[in-house]
Amino acid sequence: MTNPIEQAHQALVARLESITPANGYQTDAGFRVREGWLEDLLTDTALAFPFIAVQPAEYPAPEQGPGALQATIGRRIVAVVDGASPADYLKRLDALYLDLAVALQAAPNMPNPWGRPGPYKVTLGASRPFPPGNGLAAGTLVFPVQLHIIINGD
């Protein structure tokens, strides 16, 4: 059986990896998409900025359908930038937010907005920026994403 959760996740990662100037974006963060917790990723001495971290998030209860489940798979997209001043962090976070919003957009009521295989629907949540501080020398922006999938009972 093909895992629809993994297919939706891979479609998300592919969208994030498309964030490069050659594709019309402002940043090149798509070259540095990582999976894992921010605290662990920031210990990598070879890490370059900006980068995007993909983390698991909430999986709300699935809805039962005829022979299938409609499930929502949560992911947190964490945009990470460095900068010399608070204004510099904000400028870089805003550029990366714009790139993420464009890359992750999905037209409402359009089935399979990112193609097949992938989620049948994508919902973007409210983003929240965090300035550097508390021992973290990077500005971050958390961007919640919900990937809607069908899990067949076969």
C-alpha cells in the first residue's frame, strides 16, 4: 500500500525546494530545506541561512467516509534567517514569508492543487514571527500548514 501521508509530505518538500531566484522567488532558501527540530538543526556548523525547517504538527481526528478516512496532517514550516540588526531580521523574514506564501498557496476548491500524488487540499495557518533572543541568534517565522489526504480502507 502506498502511504498517502508520505506522498503529501514529499509534495510539500518539493514545493519548498522550488524556492529559488531561478523560479522567481526572492530567496534561495529552497536549497536548504531541512527536516527536524530547530534546536538540533542550529547545532550544525555547516548550516547556511536562510533555511527552512519542516516539523510535524498536530494531526486532528480524521473524518470517517465510505470506505476511507479524510485525514489532516499537520506540518510546521519554520523559516530561519540571520541578520545584523532587528530591522535586517525583519526584512529577511518578510522576504522568506512572501516566498513561502507564494510557494504554498493553493486555490480554494481546486482538487490536488500540487498535482498527484499529493494532498487533495492545503490549508495555511496564521504565521508567527519570533525575533532573535533567548540564546537564539536567528530570526524565525512559524508557518502552520495542513495537508488534507484520503486514507483508503483497502
